[in-house]
Amino acid sequence: MNSGSNLHLPLRESECDHRVMSAEAAKTGELERARLGDEGAFERLVAPHRRELHVHCYRMLGSAQDAEDMLQETLMSAWRGLERFEQRSSLRTWLYRIATNACLMRRRARRAHELPAPPEPPGDYPPASGTAIEPVWLEPYPDSWLEELPDTSPGPEARYEGREAIELAFVTALQRLSARERAVLILKDVLGYRAAELAELLDTSPPAVNSALQRARDKLQRVRRREEPPAPGSREERELVGRFAGAFESGDLESVVALLSRDARLTMPPEPMEYVGPAEIRRFLSTVPARGELQRFKLVPTRANGQPAFGCYLRMPDGPLRAYGFMVLTLGDRHVTAITGFPDTSVFAGFGLPRTLPRD
């Protein structure tokens, strides 16, 4: 037998217990060092939780930029309050408590009338025949950041799998819940905390948690997936996205519309309008942007919220192509079921996209 073959044998129970105990002892030592003012020890303690806390703040606020602010506030509060961490719960749960309360305070400070105006280009949008929707502030979230998430399984109470819990439709629907409903639903149905844990985490009672959770679930029932999308990176996804991009860049409006599902929706947060169905979306695309001249656009593929996306650049009469907007596709079975446009080109930086491209 090869002398190295025993490396592939499972560890004996005593060895597993020893490793777990050693890891816990190391963590306790880091905590004590951090409490004595060792910033390096603190960074090592919180490093495994940084990205998941950032995603949590994004779900709470709908903005990657606000999520970064809340993550920094959370870590600063944790550093300053480390002496108050009594270890009755895990460090991860304690950090989630700080982050959730920071986001709740941010939401209370942000009123509907404080939503920023849509950035340039404002567009001369045709009226939508459907009912106006509630404006929400929303930004796309780069898939490259999701790849940094730790391999942490959700708790036993979770109802949403990871991909669905970051998709734009879900995050958008979260923003239309009250702040307390949103926090309870994320912590329970996405992260899997139990109701009793939530009551302690949010300084409330189990009945209050269950009441808020039921209201949130009732409201979100309407946004569950109508169709299962193709797997990310699959041949089906690549073909559908490629056909859409090819038709769009060639100015073939009819082929673009033919790829839409019967109830497809086009939205542009925070604009309070929604274009529903191929006919309305066709009317929108035939008038704006660029007055229906879709061939003036170059689409640079990327991914956001677990979905295919594009940085959209506009060809100008002179000079380089300039960043115009960002577009995320929601896919169903052989159709595009939603197009979400973001006119704020400041999101390009998070996706590693430049503000201009050389003329082609």
C-alpha cells in the first residue's frame, strides 16, 4: 500500500473532536486578543462573515452602495462594542443583529420622497398603459461578489434557495415590504433562523415575529417564479441570451420582441412605470432609447443577481462609445420574462466596466 494512501481515509471521531476543539480554542483566543485591542485579531474573526453581511445589507436596502456603508458601520459598531458580546449566540448571529438594526435605522431615515431622481439620460418615455408601480431604489449586484460568499448552508427554517433569494424580482419585492417585515422574512426564510432566535435578535416577541412573517409571505407570494430559468452558464441560457443580444445590436426589433414571453415586463427603477407584454415593450423600444435605433448600442455581457446582464454603450456621432445604462434579463423557459434597466452608470464600476469604449 502506498504510504500516502491513508490521507484519504476519514478522520477518527476523536481526531474530528480534537480539530473542532482546536478551532474553537483558536477562535476564543482571537476574541480575547481582539478585546485587548488587537485589530488584526478582530479582522480575522469577522473576515469569514464580510461578504454574507454585505449581501444581507443589500437585500435589506436594495443598494450595493448602501450595503457597503452599512457593512462598514456594522464592523465599526462590533469593534467598539466587542466587550458587550456575551457569547450567548455565535459571533455570526451577533453581527447579523448589528447589521439588521443598522439597516432598519437607515430605512427609517430614507423616506419615499428622498428617492434620488433618475440620472441622465432621463429619456422621453412613452406612457405605460398599466397601473403605475411604487418607485423603489434598486441597484444590480455583481455575480463576481456572490462568488466570494462562504459555503454556509442556510438554517433549517429557510424556504428560499440561494439563487432565488438574490434575483432582482425577489430583491425588488423585498423593498416593497415594511422594514420589519423585510428583516423577519430575510432572517427566517432566506437565512433560516428560528422564530425564537429572531425574537431575541430583533428585541421583540415570537408572536410579533410570526405576525410580521405571515404578512410578508402573503405579499411575496405574488412574485414567486412563474417559470424555472435555465441553469446559469448552461447551453440554453447562452443561446437565449446570445439571440437577444444579436437581435438588439443589429436593430432587429421584431426579433427582440419575439423572444419575450406573453407577460414580459420592462421596468427602470426608480421610475414608477412598468411596460407589460410584447406590444408595450415594442412601443417603448421603438421610441426610446435612440428613437428605436437599437443598432447604435453595444452590449457588453456580464452577470448580476445570478442573472445575465449587459453594460449598454451608445455609439455617438464622434468620439468613443459612452456608458448609457445597465440591463438585467430575467429568463424563463425559452423566453425573456423581464427586462430591468438601470440608467445610473455609476454601477458600472462594480462590474469592472469602463465608462467609455473605443469606437468600433
